[in-house]
Amino acid sequence: MSLNKICALSRPVRLGRSLFTARVPQTRDYLHHFQSRRGIRSSSRCLAYAKDLFLGKINKDEVFPYPEISNEELDELKQLVQPVEKFFNESVDSEKIDRQAVISDETMRGLKELGLFGIQIPEEYGGLGLSNTMYARLGEITALDGSIAVTLAAHQAIGLKGILLFGNDAQKEKYLPKLATGEHIAAFCLTEPGSGSDAGSIQTRATLTEDGKHFLLNGTKFWISNGGLADIMTVFARTEVVDKDGKKKDKITAFIVERAFGGVISGKPEDKLGIRGSNTCEVAFEDTKVPIENVIGEVGGGFKVAMNILNNGRFSMGSAGAGVIKKLIGLTAEYAGSRKQFNKRLSEFGMIQDKFATMTIYAYVMESMAYLTAGMMDRPGLPDCSLEAAMVKIFSSEGSWICVSEALQILGGLGFTKNYPYERYLRDCRILQIFEGTNEILRMFVALTGMQYAGNILTGKIKEMKKGNIAAFSSDVIFFPQESAKMLESNVFNFGLTVESLLSRYGKTIVDEQLVLKNVADVLINMYAMTAVLSRSTRSICIGLRNHDHEILIANTFCNDAHFKNNFMMTQLRRDVPENDGNSIKKIAQEVLAKRSYICSSPLERTF
């Protein structure tokens, strides 16, 4: 059916207090809309899409139309993608990297020659100067080897990111050129033996020398990716700071530390389950003398630096995960199309088809979320996309684990052997739910940040908003397909009411209700995922991309499932549902933890 016919058949659809317009955009309308949207690069705005969902509000200007890159960027990207794909297909031996637990010097040289150590470093410092969107595209390829992906990410997504975001001109000029070429490798040193997710509890200390020219750094960092390779490290330590009242306080400060400063000791590489070729080790600092000019940002401002670095890099896990899943779909489809059982190809069995559909949907949603978020982050200034990036990380890390497991299952026993890459991908992707913020911590961050935002506004504005229409997508451009858009709108409206109810019920004690917050975060993640696929599929049909009907099918299927799950979770969150408190779950766990063991009697025991 043509777009013109769709236009003719479309009718207004009212849902609750909101109205989806009947007018469907023509291709030229859409092109004009996203071309004018490129003007966004010339002015800075504060983004709050995810936060506004807590108010039951859809801020369509933030997510529609789907982000575009310029023709120049697209041409440049095509020139970069081809040699990188060629290198990974022909020169990267992932089985050898995994077996020997090291990336060879030859492979490292190839990565450096391709410029992959300076993807986002500005051209003036010798890097490629790519946008977040372009970085995400290359991440689809580099993720095909988990060890290489982690090595590159530890270097630039977090290792040198502090210099990029908060470094002064002198620091950038001194360090970025050699980091861009890979002559120097970077690492991010935050985690400690007694401080994992609780970054604020670190004990590494930096003490100002008597002459006031250096800090002496002492302490130990743990689980440091590139820890044994790095020449330059972003290190976080406690420093004594005098506050406005003249009182001395301990605050975290970020430092640029060179291995050449001395007193930097790297431990033995960890023998890991997956990403075995990446270097992970303990790094100790013993009276390491760091010049005061190597402080990143302000003394005492290190926690902000750390959180911004981590928030900035998480989004790329979506495109990386999608890259792996798409690769596995191709490999597995080939096997399922040729392998026969019971005189039928595996691909003809319904449960096998279900697995392929699951992998396809996850890959599409992860791509959609990643590139939508990257587009938001590419806007001028430093837009706050921390919630969106965290949601991409949670969804993609868990989706990757599910999809790799499904792909392995299709191959059966073969997938369990080292003759095929499935078991390696399974081991490699398990870390995704742990590093750069565990998914449990990120769910708390997502839920509490949004609840706080809603709470601050709830006292006045939300009540006025609920008297009128909630924000629909547009008066002139809408999402395809309309039924799925209505599902999202319904979920968002009910989510706003649910949040208001929870804040009224718990108040500030909501911070202690982790099982409630988990459901809040999961509903939000689903709604953001629905937003991403609807925005992307709308773009695809409006500009006539090939297989756009397939995208609409995926979008409908995902949104229908997410809508059902969201309704169930929000029902559980209602104040009149006893299970909301999770008392049974808490009691089961507490009784087991009190005994430090499984406490049920064996079914073979008897009392007679």
C-alpha cells in the first residue's frame, strides 16, 4: 500500500484525553522535518525525554524525527567501515586471542593504523574526530571480538574521556596526540578491592606535598581494564579540601597519571571467564608523584568527572550488542537452513523460528535505542542523556545474553564446543551486565533520578497537566504504526499516574524500596525502547527504505509485548496490590541469608 493510500485511509484515533492526528507524513514532509532538525546542531537545549515520561508526558521533539547524520559524515563513515570490516574478517583471529589470552602485537598495530584508538579524539589532536553516531557504527564491527572491543573501549570510552570532557587545553595538547595514535594506551582507575559499585567509598589517597606542587598518590585499584598496558591513567583519589565554611573535608579528585611518574605497579593479569584477551589487573600506586597541573577539572570535583565519563560511554553497548547478534543470526540461519531432523530443516520448526524472531527483535530494538541516544548526544553542548544511555546499557547487555544463548541452543551440542564461536560469545557477553555500572545499580539510578525529577515538579505542574491533554506526538507528524503508538501513549499516561501514586505512598522512603524501583525502571526501559523503534520505523517507511514493512512488523510485535509487560508491572505497583512490597521475596531471601544456605529439608527426609 502506498503512502498516499495510507494518508487517505488514516482517521483520527482518540485515546483517553489525547488525540493522534489523522494526517500521515508524505516522504517530502518527513525529509523537510528532519532537514530542519539538523539546525539543532547550532543551538544547545536541555534534554529530558526519559525524565518527562515520569510525568506521563511524551516530549516528541526530543525523539522525532529519528536522528540523521549529514551526507558528508555518511560518506566518511562508508570509507571507514570497509577497511575496518576487512581487517576484522581477515586479520583478527578471535579463537587465538581467546586461547592465548592476549591480543598480539601485530593485531594491535593493525588497530592503531586504522585509527581505532582515536575514534572520538578531535582531528586537531590527531584523532578521527567522529561523532557518537559514527562511533556507534564502528562499534558494531569492533564488538565482533570481545577482547578487542573492551581494550578499545577502556582506552577511549572511559580511559581518556576525562581529558576530552574536562581537560584544559594544555592537558589535551600534551596527552591526546599520542593517545589518538595508540602510541600511549589509556586506562580508567576507579574501582578498588573494597569499593565496587559504591564509587564514593574509595580509599586511595592523594596528599599535597609541602611545596604545593605535587600530590603523592597511594592506594590500590582493582579490575582495571588495560591496567597492565596503560601509559596514561585517569585515577580517582581522596583529597583534603577546605569548604566554604573553612572546614576540612575529604572529596574525590581526578588525576592524569603517567606510568613514567614512578610508583605505578601493575599486578598479574586476571584469568577471566570471557574477554580473555583484554588485559585486566590490579594497579597499585606507591608515593606516585603527580603534578598539580594533572588534576582533571577541580580539586574535589572528581566524583562528577567519574559519573560523567561513565554516563557518556554506556550507549555504545546497544550498537555493539546488535553487531554481535546480527553476525550470529547470519551464522545460525545458515546452519538452520541446511540441518535436517525428522525430514525437515530446522528452520521449518516453530520453536526454532521463535528463536530467530527473538534475536531479530532484540537486534532491531538495541540498534534503534543506541542510534537514537547517540543522535541525542551529538547535539550541541553537553546534553544530559545519562538516563537514556543507562537504559540502552541495561536492555542491550541482557538482550545480548539472551540472544547468544538462543543462537547456541539452535546448534545444540555443536554450539557447546570450541569448534564454533558461540561459547566464546556467551562467555564474552556475560561481563556486559557487570561493568560500567552493574545493571542493578543502573536500575536504581534510572528509577530514582526520574522519581526525584517527578517529585520536584509534582507539587504544581503535574496536576495542571493532568487536567488537559497529555502530550501527543505531533499535530502534523505521527509515528507508524498507529496502534503501537497508541500503546506507548497509554503506557506513558498510566506510568505518570503510577509514579504519582508511588510518591504519595512512599515519599522519601522510596529509596529503600528496591523491588518497587526495579519495576519502575523496567517499565521506563520498555517505554524508551518502544519510542526508539516507533521513531525509527516511521523514518524507514517515510523515506522508503527497503524492507520497511519488515521493520513495521518488528515494531508492532515488540510494542505489543512491551505494552502487555508494562501493564502487568504497573498493576503490581498499584497501592492496592499486596505483592507490591515484595514481602514474600524479601522474607525468602532473608531466611536463606540468615543461615547462609538453602534451608529446605530434602524430599527424602521424614519425621516418622
